[in-house]
Amino acid sequence: MADRLRIGILGAAGIAKLALIPAIRNAHNAELAGLASRNAPALAGWAKDQGIPRLYPDYAALLADPEIDAVYIPLPNSEHAAWTIAAARAGKAVLCEKPLAMTAAEAATVVRECETCGTALMEGFMYRFHPQHERVRQIIASGEIGDVIEVQAHLSVDIMSPTDPVNVRFSPALGGGALLDMGCYAVHIARSVFAEEPLAVLGRWTMDDRFGVDTAASGILEFSGGRSAVVSCSFQGNGQGFYRVVGRLGVIDLPRGIIPGLADRISEALIIVSDATGARREELLPPVDQYQLMVEAFADAVLRNGPMPYVAADAVANMVVLDAFAQSAQSGMRVAL
């Protein structure tokens, strides 16, 4: 068994430079083997600035290289499915940015194709590899906050002032919009905390007529036993990803539950537990690079030919909820799942 997974990147996306390249280079069991871009000037810039060993003028060339074991796909949402399938057919393991596809049906097709090809697949929800979420599960299991009755989750980053008109997040054709880009995290957190699927969704969104995409969204997910989740996302604020778990006896708050920082700006993770009297205690977890932890977990599973830490079917389940959310926002009606 090789001791390092050789990873290639499809596309010169900003998140690759900000987070994934440092994560791969710092991982104990992975190495950055190459990058492909259809943008020649961008490729030249990356060659100069990043010192990447192999550069490819198109994605197919990278996929054809036997020196690449796996790929990370940070392309626009509309291209995730097609290039994940292409990578699987080329025999490459795939770590694909969230969301895996544009719809649940498309995501299911991707998962089936990877299974048919016998290639490993994982959706890149990096936040779930941070230890703070395991600590939250431990606190809930201890009974300290009682039975969980509600989850509140929010992610926002202000990209509206000033607006960058060429940002892929503002392109309907490329799968833009706040719900797919950021709301997917809030929905995923709610599903993860309750460890089950919602029964119904009531969603609302704000459409920007200039671009034809939603720039903010909020909704209610209904779970069994009368429990619920309030989820929201926006391109118009800087919430930076927090969530709250409400129990019958107390509350858990994670002020930076999704983005505790990037690369050299990673901060400690704060967990706040409050009881019914208002008394609170704080736990600080040391800084970790959740992207690096994700890469290492992915690489370990591929190198050992073992199961992924999270099954690919979870990406389909999350898209089922996002599809229903969008349907509700468009119709103004509650949508049962």
C-alpha cells in the first residue's frame, strides 16, 4: 500500500488556493500531484505562485495521467456531477465540493456511477471533520441539555458589497445562489444533529433580479416528534456559520461551527453550554485545520481501500431536502418529504 495519495485538482478555484492546497500539503498521507485549468493565464499564475509539480491545460488530461490517484473537484456546482462521473470512469477516487450535484436525482446518478466503477467518492463537507461537532454529540448524549427539540443553523458571507458580477455564485447556469452554496451547510447540520431526515420543509428566499439567483434563504424543517430546525443563509451578511442546539434543559452554541478560519487564520473553537437558569460554561478546543483533517480521512480510506468516513448516499439525502426547500420557496407552500 502506498503511504501518500497523489491528488490532482480540477479547476483553479479560490477555495483550492485558500484551503485545499495548504491542507493537502500539510496532510501526512497525501501530496499535491497536479492541477488542471482551462484558463491559460490562471494556469500560468498558479505555476508561478504555487509550485505545483504538474499542470494540465484541460481536465481530461489530468484524469488520463496514471500518476494521479484521486481528484478534488472545486468547480462550479453545475459541473460537479459530470466531472465526478468522468473521474470515476478514469479510475480516480473523488473528493467533490458540496453540493455533489444540482438535484437529488443527479446526485443519485453520480453515486450509482461511482459504485459501478468501483471508485471511492466523498462529498467535501469539511466542517464535519472538526472535533467540535463530536464534542457536541458527546454533550447531547450525556443528557446535560436534555432531549433536543430544536436546531438553529446559519451561514452567511457578504459578497454583495461590492458585488462581483463574474462570481459563479451569481450565475444560474453554473448553479449559483445562496441555498446551494451556503444553505446546504445549515440543512446538513440540522440533519446531522437530529440524525434523521426531516418530514417537511417550508422555505423562503430572496431572488436578485439582476442575476436570477437567490441571495438569501430561510426555512423551517419539520422533524418527527414535533421537533424542528430553523435554517438560513445569505450573501448579504457575515454570520460565518454558527449553530445552536436547543434542549429541554439547556442550549449548546457554536459561534464558529462551520468556518473557524482558513489556513493560517484558524482560531480556537468555542462551545458554549447554557442551562435553564442562564448559567453558562465555555469549552475551548485548540485550533485545527478541518480541511486537512478531511483530506487525511479521505486519503486514509482510499489508501486502505476501506469505507469513506461518510457514505456518498448522504449527499443524495441532503439534496432531497434542498430540492424540497427550493420547491417550497418557489411555490410558497409547505413541501412534504
